[in-house]
Amino acid sequence: MLNPWDVSAFKPHLSAIRLYISLIKYCVLRTARRYVFNCAFAATLLLLVLSMSSCTNERVDSQNPETALSLIQAMEAGRESIFLKDVVDFEWEMACVILPYEYEKTVNSMLGFEYKDFNKLHWINDEQHWGILFVDVRRAVTSIPINRFKTADYASHVSQKKCVSKQAAKLVLTVKNGRKAYRLDEM
């Protein structure tokens, strides 16, 4: 559950907030109608940009933090197999695995369409993460990044299929070099 008193989410935006406050101070000092209108417009625009930028921060966890948490807890508990349809509580039709440093062209080919928000997958350029993309019928994609070292590694095989339908998708536990690793498999 999100803590409404947690101000750490605003730390990346402190300079914008300071700018917003100084803009308001400037507007209060000016009394001419033109300055007040221009300042109000600029302040509203700045606030809009600030709020939009905080909504797209995917690095924090996932687009669905509750689902990500339940999936990660199941993996950390060492369950031998995790049926994704039992853990993932939003609408999806296909699950695809993305490994670190995957190319956009490869992901688009795997999904079967152009994934326009590929650049929002900041964790893909970090060798510490692999992830699962959940795709619904409208081609909306929800991603869940998984830390390879804290949660579990991914047991990759070159010939392995990287996308599986909802009805058949499950994560299977294997041991790789003495470490927990999961692979996406079909029932």
C-alpha cells in the first residue's frame, strides 16, 4: 500500500517544485493583470508537466505494484511452479520474457507488433533485471521487472519460446549454478 505521507517520490522533482514556488512569488509581487494571467498559465503548465512525469516512473517497481509484489513473493518463497494466471490479477492474454539488453526490434518481433513504450523499460539496460511483459487483447503491455540477484535469475535457453498464452503460462523453478532460477514454460 502506498504511504500518502512519503515525500521521497518528489525528490527527483524538487528543482521543478522550487521553480513553481518562485514563479508564484513573482506573480504575487506583480499586480498587472497581464503578469498574473501569464504567471498563472506558466504555473499551471509547469504543474501539469510535473504531474505527468511522476506518473510514468516505471523504475520504482512496476505498473501494477501489488501484482509484482505477489509474483516476487511467490518466487522468493521458492515455489516449484507458479501459474501466472493465478498470480496476475489484471487482464492479459500472453506473457513474454525479456532478458537484459534486449533490442527493441527483437521485442517487437516477439510481441508481433510495434511496442511504442519500449523506451520506458529503463530496467532493460541493467544486467540485474529480467522481466515479464503481459499483453492484453488491445495490445496494451504491462511490465514486471524482476531482480536477478535479489529475487531469482532467469534460466534462459536459446531454443526456448519466450511468449506463452495465459492458459498455458507458468514459471518453473530450476537450479542454475546453485542459484534459484525460473523459466517461462507451458503447462
